Amino acid sequence: MLQTYEHDGVTCLELTHPIMGKVFSFLTNGMLIDTGPQSLEADILPYLQQAPFDQIVLTHSHEDHSGNVPTLLEHRDVPVFIHEKGIATCAQDTPYPAYRQAVWGKRKPFTARPVPKTIRSRTRQWTVIETPGHAEDHISLFDPQTGTLFAGDLFVGPKTKVIMADESIPDRMDSISRLLALDFGALFCCHAGYVADGQEKLQQKLDHLEYIYSEIEILHKKGLPAEDIRKALYPKDYPIISVSGGEWDSLHIVNSVIADIEKKTPRPI
């Protein structure tokens, strides 16, 4: 089921997946930001096929954001923009494991263009900010005139308990710091929706990640192996770990931080 509502000149398109919860796309000033997963196309496509937009901007290439692009392009001749690192993934047919296909559907290949450093919607100019961490091709969009910020999956929630194997906690921390330097209040998140106190919530997220980084560093310097650190900080075994065959795991948080620590540690001569 699709719910639509307005905040700060943005139409929020809220979908609810029976397992994964809420997924959002956003429409503002003739620009569609993310399209939702293919598995929920019956809920969102009737709306999008009539919606007033002339370009699509993807915050990253993950299938819950790009899943409905191919079908939309069958009906709309509009450009699709993404970070250049995501273009090759967009051109692949369902480039993700079976469990994600079962949840998010099978995304067909499509052609995307590299997003420029600034992108213009009908009457507004948006700064494109590279914000890797959740994905290497992740971007955020910011309008300095209005303070409107689209943060993709950078926020999601104040605390991170599991991540995918290719995510980077240090990169996410750097990306959050980059956004916190901007003059914004609310933010639009593709899983949390409209976050009225976005600056405060994003700061909470950074504080939590800095705390986790510090705890991992302390335990790593004591000589604990990564799995023991994981058990100390994340004793719960979340269902997604087994369902994903380990693609999602709290251990990836630990390994990501340890890799960064070791990269910074001078090698003995």
C-alpha cells in the first residue's frame, strides 16, 4: 500500500514491506529521488506513471532504491542519474543474492548517467554530496537555499547493529560529518522518511558510531580477535545474519573498524 503526504515542498511516497518495513521515495520540483523495490511495484507504479517528474536521481544502486526504474522507463523518457560508481551495477540483471531477490524483487538492467556535482530540478539547484559508507556509490542531495537534505540510507536510525560485508563504518562516519557541516534541520531518509530533527538525529548516529569505534579499538588493542569483540558488543544473533548467509552481520562492523585502525597504525621498520 502506498501512502503519500507533503513535508517542506516534498511529496513523501511511503511503502511498507511486510518483512523489511518502510521504504520511501521522494518527489520534489519535478525530480524523483529513488523508486522503491520491484517487489512493491504494484503499489507505487500507478502513482509514479502519472506523477509530474522529468528526471530520476538515485541515492545509490541498491535494489530497494532502483528496483522500479526499468518499468518506469518503459513509460517515461526521462534521464536517470547516479554516482558514476553505480552505473555498471545498474546495467546488470539482478546483481544481488537470492534472498534479496525474494524480498525486493528482481531488478532488470537499465542505463543510468553519471550525476554531476550539481544538478538542477525545475527551479532549484542541488549540491550532490558523495556520502559513501553504506554503499560506495551513495550520494546525498542538498539545496542550500532551502536547507532540504535527502540522505538516502546514511541515517536509517540512530544505532547501527548489522551492516553488509562491503559497508564501511569509518566512511559512514566521514560522510555523516560532511552532512553535519551543512545548514539543515530536517532530513529525508529512504527508510525513516521525514526526520524533523534531522540534524540532532544524525549527530546521535555519529556519536554512537564514534563510541562503537572507540570500544572496538580498545578491545582490538587488548588483543581480542574480531569474533570475540563482536560477541562483547553485539551478543544478539539477528535473524538477518542467518537469512543472508552472513552478508549482513555485526561482525562486519568490527572488521570495518579494525581495517581502518590497522591502516592508520605505522608498520614497524
